[in-house]
Amino acid sequence: MSSSLVLRQKKRESLAERNMVIIDTTIWIEFFRKKAEYVEKVKTLLNHRLALGISVIGAEILQGAKNQREVEQIQGIFENLPELDHPIDWLDAGLFSNQHNLINSGIGIIDAFIIKSALVNDSKIWTLDKKIIQFTPQENLYQFEIPN
């Protein structure tokens, strides 16, 4: 086995073992509104490198940026987040949505993308979105705990 393959396998194992978290747009909004309980918790995840980056979430946040300073702050955060080990594409999300009839549950394609990404990557989603919470298996929902 090549050394690069061994390193990639170790990286995947460590991401899954570390309970990586996809921070949903709803949480990022609270963070950028400077709501204390979210600021502290998001910063803890960021400092422990436990938050995963999904570009579509960054894009949603950038869409609502109020000024250039916010744009730069958002870009700085998302450019430094660890990426998914197993990225999915939009067709995967569309098929997943179709198979689970998500559109009729009020779950759009972006949320289907986020849910499918968490499932494929053995990661958790931290969200305030009731529809995502209702559909996502409990073991893939994040409850804030201070990392060791």
C-alpha cells in the first residue's frame, strides 16, 4: 500500500472518529448575529477543527452578507474549514431527495444536499431547522458538547 493511501485512510478515520460537524446556515446566522451562546459554541468547534465546510452553506451565508467586511469574514472562515472526505454532487442530492420524497416534506435540495453529505461522511449536522431535525437520524444530529 502506498504511503499516500495510508495517510488518506488515516485522515478519513480521524475525521469520522472526531465527530465532525456540519454547521447549518441557521446556526451560522445566529453566530454572525453575535448571539452569545452560538458564538461561544461555534468558536469552540472552529478552534478544535471539528466544523466541516460545505460550500453551499458558505454560499447561502455570503448571499446575505451586508458589507465587504462580512464577505471577507465569511470567506476567511469557509476557506479554512476542513472539507468532506466524501463530497457528494447535486445529482446525488437530487436522487436522495427523490428516494425519500423530501420535497413533499418541505425539505429543499440544499437541505437534502446537507443531509446526504452528513450521512455519507459519518458526520453530524448542527441546525435549528425543524424539518432537517425531523428527517435526519438522531445519530447524525449534533448536540453541543465541549471537546476533550
